[in-house]
Amino acid sequence: MPINQQILLDNRPTGEAVASNFMLVSSDTPELQDGQVLVRHHFLSLDPYMRGRMSDAKSYAAPQPLGQVMLGGTAGEVVESRSPKFQPGDKVVGMGGWQEYSVVSADQPGALRKVDTTHVPLSHYLGAVGMPGVTAWYGLVKIIEPKAGQTMVVSAATGAVGSAFAALSKARGCRTVGIAGGPDKCKYAVEELGFDACIDYKLHADAASLTKALRDACPDGIDGYFENVGGMVLDAVLLRMNAFGRIALCGMIAGYDGKPMPLAYPALILTNRLKLQGFIVSEHMEVWPEALKELGTLVGTGKLRPRESVAQGIEAAPEAFLGLLKGKNFGKQLVKLI
Ligand SMILES: NC(=O)c1ccc[n+]([C@@H]2O[C@H](COP(=O)([O-])OP(=O)(O)OC[C@H]3O[C@@H](n4cnc5c(N)ncnc54)[C@H](OP(=O)(O)O)[C@@H]3O)[C@@H](O)[C@H]2O)c1
């Protein structure tokens, strides 16, 4: 059986996560038992939620245990099978974690899913046609409930979730405005992702300045906001929300290192009669088939061409993950293993 390189969570961050929180180890892959398959991972998915799991603070999910393989989504190929459900060569996605191989019990519901790579590249099943894409779909369709002609705004606009949001929002006939960090990301958002406008929040020192840029980009106000960031960006958007606007609270990455993020104008939620709803995509498995069908069609027909940041080799995973938390990724952050 092959040697498996793995990355474990060695210790928990205090404040900012650092590379020494992780440890690279090697181990033998165990012999397969009946009903198990061996998967060779081609791609690891790096996602902001992993920062939350590294901490043992109270949250919606249990913390990542110390000394165990970092959890995470994986896409790969079955290389050996003792289950009639999977054959060597099957392309699969699962939650194999930060390691080169995983042994999976094929009967465990949802543990491993075969995917068709004829029209959708394997890596996109970790991004636009996977969890991040469904996240964008759920927040837009089920919480924001957009109507054609309305104005939608999303932060972290060029990332895995934000780029899928753009395609879904444009498909519903909405004016779609992004907020992203830096001129290159904003140019790409408009020229490649189809945003009607994109605002570089890094050009604005405070919410008052950012909200002026939003007024220009959203002359009819904002009806739906998909929040990925929090802090100054949320303050600026709240100032431009229309009455009865809807906010899907998806992520608050600006505060993942534990810094407090006070809301400057909470009274606007009342005076504008806003709906603000947080959600966790894995608690809404009932929408995944419908969402994945639409996202797969958007990618397969070229209407959504997601960009990826690809780090090479398992040993590159910690630095790539720390970069993701600082906006160094440009599109879905992956680690390519073969
Ligand atoms: N609720 C759920 O079920 C669920 C599921 C999936 C993802 N999420 C959340 O969705 C958000 C996006 O996830 P993703 O996978 O698509 O990641 P991503 O957007 O591909 O990458 C994260 C991006 O966040 C931005 N960012 C990082 N630090 C920031 C800061 N201090 N201020 C402003 N922006 C910052 C950076 O973009 P810029 O360079 O543009 O700033 C960075 O590229 C995250 O908040 C994540 O936690 C939630």
C-alpha cells in the first residue's frame, strides 16, 4: 500500500493562524477491508471555514481535533476498491482531508460521490459546482429571493462563492455589483465574471468613503446583499440598503482571527425593515441537487468560468491556506497533489 503524506493540526492558533499550527507526517495507507475503497486525491479544497475549526471556541460545528488530519473536501480517483459501488478509475469527491490518500467506507451515506468530468473539470466540483457554488445559490435563491431588475451586491466577489454568485444573480436579471480587494480582482470581476461594476474596498479608508462608491455603483440602492466579509464593508452596505432589503449572512472573514467587529449602524436594520439571516450550507442538503444542476449547466455552457489559485504539493497547503485568509488567493484556492 502507498505511503500517505498528511497534514495534522498540531496546536491551536492564538490570534492569527500560523504555519507552525500544522505538522506534516507520513504514514502507510492501511489494507482495505470489505466495503472500503482507496482514493488518491488529485485536489484538496482550502476553505475559510477551516479557520473556525482550528479554534475550540463555541461554534456550529465541533472543533478539528488536535493531532488528526485537517478536515476538508477532496476530489480524486478510486485506485483500489473492495466495494461493488466503486471501480478503480471512478472520479469522486469526498471529505478526505489534507492528505494524499483516504480510505473510505463506501456504504457511509454521502461519504463519496461519483462525478462526471465530461463537461466539468474535476477541480470545479470543489468550487463552483460544489460546496462554495451551492452556498452562493442558497443565499441568493432562498434568503435574498431576487427579482429581475433589482440590485445585488456581494463581497469577496472574485472568490469561490462570490464568482458563482455573480453568474447566478445575472441569470436572474439583476444588476450585480461586487466588492473585492485590489484593481486586478475588480477588473477581472467586470471583464470575466460579468459583474456590472466592482468596487475596490482597499481604496477606501472607512465606511463613509466606501458607501459613496456604492452609491455610484448602485444608483437605485441595494435590494440584496450577500455578506462574506463583515466589518467596514457591512457598515458601508447597510447605509445603501433599500427598505425591505435582504442580507444573506454567509461569512465574516475579516473577523476570523477573533478580532471584535462591532456594527456601526444597527438601527438601519430596523428603520429599513431589513431581513438579515445567517446560514450554514451543509444544513440545507435538500437544495444541493437543484443548485448543483444549475451550477453545472452554467459551467458546462461557459457562462461561469471560475478562476482557481492552485498550490502544488501537500506541503504547500498550510501557506496557501494562510494566504486565503489574507486575500492572496485569486479565485477558488486548491492544492494539486498529482
Ligand atoms: N455559511 C456557509 O455555509 C459558508 C460556506 C462556504 C463559504 N462561506 C464563507 O464565504 C466566504 C467566501 O468563501 P470562499 O470560499 O469563496 O473564499 P474566497 O472568497 O475564495 O477567499 C476568501 C476571500 O476573502 C477576502 N478577504 C479575506 N480577508 C479579508 C478581510 N479582512 N477583509 C475583506 N475581505 C477579506 C479575500 O478577497 P479580497 O482580496 O477580495 O478581499 C479573499 O480572497 C467566507 O467568508 C466563507 O467563510 C460560508
